[in-house]
Amino acid sequence: MLPLHERLQRVVEILKISNKQLDEFRAAEDTGFVSFWPEKTLLAVEELVKIRPPPGISVDLGCGNGVWLLLAAAAGYDSYGIEIHPGLVECAQENLERARFEGLIPDGVKVEVAVGNFYPPKEKAAMIAYRDERNENPSSMPWEEDIAWDHMPIAMQDVDIVYCWAWPGQSRFLYNWLERDAPKDAIFALPAYLRYTQGEHMNASFHEPNKLVLTKLNESDVFLGKRAE
């Protein structure tokens, strides 16, 4: 098997092709898909390996076509992705098949993707209230009755690493749910966390404070953090 950096670089090439194909077919317009630079994610995964070496369990909430999902898997973490748009799940599965075919996922590493909602049913009323308070378009913050966790062999309480890119305006709800449900010793990979803590919350009309207070662990653009002690 290739060394870690070379494996990750090969996965990045798969993801760049996938991003280009999605853009060409206007998937962003149809699904809300926004590609995050896989090169930046690669740097964060390499930092993660030094901070919290594999094995471990990673979950990608809103995994899109599988950027964090596949890079974490290539690094040796069992990786699970949840995505509400079936078309993007198909893309993630195709990218996974190619990565496995090219020998980029270590033997024994588990990778699964499920379609559905990553919020549990108990959050439904609160999420809809939050969405209405902010006048969010329901299509940008949809509720899907099919809960993806029901189709996976893990629960949030089993997870060691949590990745999620929060849409602008939705950070507070997401982060407060993670504070309630994610394991206390989890590592969080949250590309939008600093954007939120440095200003987005100042303009919010929904006044519940952010309760997920994290200490930054890395230097790259994808924030890696753990709960402040």
C-alpha cells in the first residue's frame, strides 16, 4: 500500500474529478451541493492522524460526494457518511468503489454511506422552530423522516471524530445538538466553526448561545478541535 500522503493525494484526484462532474451537471443548483476543496481537507486529515491516530470511528454529517468520508477512510479510520440527497450518496459510493479498486483504503477499514436525516427524531420540533425563527427556506434546512442512523451499525455515542460543514445561519443549531449528543472526548472537524464564533452569531436573531466551546488543535483551514477543559 502507498504511504499515507500519496494515498490521500490519489483520493483527492478522485474527488476533484467528481466535483467537476457534479458542477457540469449543475448538481449544486439541484441539491445544494457545495464542494469543499479536497486539498484543504487532506491537510486536516494528516493533522488528525498526528493528534488522534487510527483506528477510530469517523462520521461525516452531510457527506456530499464523500470528501471527508474517503480521506478519513484512506487514513485508516472506519468512516460513515450521512447525506440527505440520494444523488450525492450515489456519487460518494462511486468514489468509494474507485478508491477501493485503486487500493487506497486499507484492508479492514469499514466505510458506509446512508441516505437520510442525521438529526434524531427528538430534534424535529426544535429544528423546525429554529428554521422558522430565522425565516430559512425549508429546502435549505429540510426535515427528512427517514433517520440515517437507523440504517447504520453505529450510533453517535460510538463516534471518535465528527465532521460537518455547517451552512451559514444554521451553525448554532448544529453545534448545540453536537454538544448534547456527541461523545465528550470526540474530535470535531468543523470547517465553519471559526467563521461562526468570529462573527456569524453576532447577527443571529435566535438568541440561544452556542454551547459547543472547542479548543483548536491544528493550523490548517479545516478546524480541528475538542471540548475546552
